[in-house]
Amino acid sequence: MAMVGLFWITEDSVYLGAEPVGTASGVRLTEDGVEPLGSGHGSSWSWAEVRRIEAADVAVRSGARRLASLAWDSVAVLVTGDGELPPAFTVRVETADGTEEVSVLSTAVGGVHTPDEYELSRTLLERITDSREVVGELLAWGRHHAAEGTPRREEREALLRKWAGAQLDL
């Protein structure tokens, strides 16, 4: 399994946010559509039904602020012995019938994403909504590379740019 931007990619699945465990909520992206996971969520949607997917409430900080936040969290755990789950963010799936919100756990260490990874992930979500073949690209990458673990930041950003077809100057 590997974290790339807001995505958790395994050898056979792509999740927006962390892969849910047990009854935790989550969102799985498939070549057929979007599946909300966990109790209290409706049925899945085909890509023809999905108008937009949005990630909101994502913790985003610059590299230096992210490191400071991770250091502070590490000290807090050492002092109190009490670790916390990574922060959650909201995934909104918009269809003709309305918008459903699903809370998912962050994939990033400490739950904080860099601005570049966040913006590239948002661009990729737009492309996925427009072309379901993109999920196939992520799944193919996962089959060949997810077992290697999370790539370094530069490689993650390069993958996001490739998948998003991004010409962004971030």
C-alpha cells in the first residue's frame, strides 16, 4: 500500500483518504464508480452519475510548518503517552440527486499534506470525475508498485502530475 497525495493505493484498490478498517467510513474509487464505505452511507454511484468529487477540510501546511507540527505531535505523544488517529477530512460526492459527505482519515503522516500534493490531488479528482480510465491508471500503478510502500515526496508529486495531466506551476 502507498500514500500518494490524498489517495491510498493498494494492489487492488484506490481509496480517497486512508483505507477504512472495521466499521470506519471511507471512499473507494473503482473503474465502475464511487463506493462510500462504513455504516450510515448510501449505495455506490456509477461514474455516469457522479458530477463532482471534492475533498474539504484537509490539513495543508508548508514543508517547514508540517515538520514543526509533526515534531510537536511526537513530543506530545512522548509526554502524555496518548497517540491520536490522523485527522479526518470530508469527501463530498455530488450527483444529480444531491451531495453525500463521507468523513475519511488522512493518508499523510501526521495528517498534514503539503500545498502541492493537495492541489495536485484536487486536479486529479477533477480528471477522475471526467474520465474513469484514470482510476485504471492508479490501479495499474498499485499492482506494480504499491507493495514497495509510499514513494518519496518528489516521486509522489510527479505521479500526481502525470495522473492529473497537470500543467500546473506549483
